[in-house]
Amino acid sequence: MTRTLTGPTGHVVVVGAGLAGLAAALHLLGAGRRVTIVERDNGPGGRAGRLVRGGYHIDTGPTVLTMPEIADEAFAAVGTSLREHIELIELHPAYRAAFADGGTLDVHTDPEAMEAEVERFAGPAEAAGYRRLRHWLTELYRAQRHRFLDADFDSPRQLLGPDLLRLAALGGFGRWENGVARHLRDERLRRVFTFQALYAGVPPTRALAAYAVIAYMDTVAGVYFPRGGMHALPRAMAEAAQRAGAAVHYGRPVTALERSGERITAVLTAEQRIPCDAVVLTPDLPVTYRLLGRTPRRPLQLRHAPSAVVLHAGCDRTWPQLAHHTLSFGSSWRRTFEQLTRTGELMSDPSLLITRPTATDPALAPPGRHLHYILAPCPHTGIGPGPADWHDLGPRYRDALLGELEHRGLDGLAAAIEEECLITPADWTAQGHAAGTPFSAAHTFTQTGPFRPRNLVRGTTNAVLAGCGTTPGVGVPPVLLSGKLAATRITGTHDGTPRHRTRTRNHARESRT
């Protein structure tokens, strides 16, 4: 039986209007709770923020939406739907992979299209292997979706049962790289189905095969882009929450939590004191633990995922070889992961993600202009260059990345840039992200499932955590689920159906008075 909060929970304050906080708010509103959202920034989004420069509308966080049905659950909790608020465009291809040998592969989520593309790229034997791999990824997802991803854990004993045996039978406790290699012999193809290990913060040779469900989301389930950019999702969630009665306060950093014994009685900002019965905390773990006045003890020190350098570039031209998403792989692969996760070096032969959102939504840039997002994974500040180092290193690394991409065929890239914004681990650190990484705690075995930082903290009886640092983990779908799980800890309900609608409407009237 999953633990829920004891005592009154009628009014919940949600700290943070990112995806986790907004999902928690919508599920709480649907269960009849009165909700107040407090956000330090001047609008919703958190990591999924928005920057506007020179007419370019720049998503500062995630670049695509996978598993939209999870977002839809949050909207459904208050009697609406994702598609009532957002137009979703399915990406074809989901990715384009460009390899150092000059080969390219379009990654389709449609099985027939992808099978034909794999056969063109690597022959009929690999196409047959892709069919087997797709089936394996699908079975992995089915084994985990409701029992492991969408579940709170109070003890490792909760893992025991037929679902664990099924996952083990599928090879979920083996290595991700080995699981893919059983189906595909072509090393380039393996990269397409294992590069997602970077999201988990662990090399594919060491990552649990269970985390190949991320590849399922990226290459099987469908990849979508909201018209208006990814920031349209938190904006729509915030609007839905307000319509359902949530009070939202932007530009209000939380300074402290008022306590009475083990209960939080109010959330404090510089401007106000907000009494509460319960609180959902979504900031990065160090910030949350400082507010709580307690950092839970762990037998092993928390390990963090690699960070990233991101260059947002508004250009007066683009390049036809770029899809919405293009993975530009270097020759090196294993050495790249070694540098990112062990030696703390910058990639000597970088593999890069280039996103061109204006390929799908030209309105994100001025007429005739194009927006490019260049992401280069890098070590987090605990093992690599520190925040102070990046103030000088950042501009030099920016120039090196542009030179490398020009060498790979994006000729004239540097000269085409009209507006730009460079984000480095120094910026992530300034935003409060531990170890200068927006990807939080790595998904090692000892930081997975019941071993990941839990969403309940000893010593506080009416606070719940949400966000990528807690259960279930990193990425848009897991973060949305973390908000749902936080709400479940408070309400005891675990479905996506609207509840107590009359009470929610009453709360909407109360919040305006």
C-alpha cells in the first residue's frame, strides 16, 4: 500500500510552475483540492521556458514531446484535454542521424517506413533485426509503464512480483547496449537506439536495459512538436489550472517554509505568507532540501548526469540536410561517454544534437529566418570544468562547435547568426541546478526506482517532492508523472478522471474573492 499524507490536505501550495508542478496542480484540482502555485520566474515553464530575442521565440528546455497521453491525463483531471489547448504536429522523421562516414538515416516511428529505411541503410538482415528490436522495446515499455514508471515506492520490497519477473525475463536488468546488440549488428544503427542513455546520465554499456524504454518513446511511440514551441505546453497547463480555480503567483521566489513541528504551515515569499495544509516542492533537490532544512542521508553519494552546452542561434539561412532534429555523430562513441561520465573532459570528437524548430513551425522566427538549437553534452561541474571556468571557456567552446559543424557541412553557419544565446554549466548552476546540470541525478542502479531520492522526506509529514530529481526521473514524460505521483501522495487517487468538479468550481470562486 502506497503511503499518503496524513492530516488535512484541503489547501495545497505548489512551489514551482514547471511541468512537474503544473501536472501536480491539475491532478490536485481534479481531486477537489484548493491549489496555490508560487513561481520564482515571471511566467510558467521552469526548465521548459521561453526566451524572445529579435523576433526569435526560443524554447530553453525540451525540444519535443513524447507520450502526449501522459500530459493529456493532467488536462483530463480538470475536465479538458491536451488537444483542446495545443495543436500537436507529429514529426516525420522523428530524427535524422548523420554519421562520420557520410551516411544518413531518417528515424521514423512508423514501423513500415523505418523498416524500409533500415533496409536501405544497412540491408535486409538489419531490417529484420529492427523488427525484433521494436517488439522488444514495446514489451519493455508495457512491462514498466504502470508498475515501475507510474508508481510510488516506499520500499524495494514493492518491486517484488510478477511484473519484476516479466521485466527480468525481457532482459531488463542486463545492459542497454547488449540488449540492442542482440538485434542489430550495425554499430551505427545501435547508436540510434542507445544515444538516449545520455538522458539517463549513464553510458549504454553500463545503463540498465530497462531504460531502453526511453528509446521506445523516441523511436516507436511517436515524436510531436506543439505549434508555438514546447513552451506552449506549460503555458496551456497553467491556463487550464487557473480556469479550474488555481491561484498563481509569478515572480515570487519562495524564501522559507514556516513549520509547526513536522508540519509545514505556510509558504513564505518576500511579499506574502501563504498558509497551507500541504506543499508540493518542485525545485532542484539542493534548493528543496534547503527549504526543508534537511538533506536525506544516502549510503552512496548522489551521482549526477552530464550537463550540456546549448547554443541558440537565430540565422538568416538554414541548411537543407537538417531535419527538425539532426543527430550529428562523431567517429568516437565509447570514448565520448568515457569523457562525459568519467574523465570530465570535453568531447574530443563530439556528437551533437541540432534542432531546427522552424522546420515545423516557421512562425517561431521572423519571416525568412531560421532558428537552430545546438546541444553539446559536457561533463557536469563535479568532474569537469567548474562554473567559474565556463565564463572564459564558454565563448571558446562555442567557436569550436561552430567550426566543427561547418566542417561537417553547415558551411557559413557562424556568419549566418543574427541573434544568439549561449548556455553553459555556469548558467545551469546560477539557476540552482546541482553540479551545473539540468538533467539532475543520473539513473544508475542505485538511483533507480525505490533507490532514487524519494518524493517523501523524513521529518516533514505534509510535503511531497516532484520533478526530475525524484521518482520516476528525467525527461518530459517522467517529470509529468512525478507531478501526478506527488498529487497521489496527497489525494490517495491514482487515475486521470475528473473528481469533485462542483468543489473545484467553488474553489475557483473562492480564489477570486
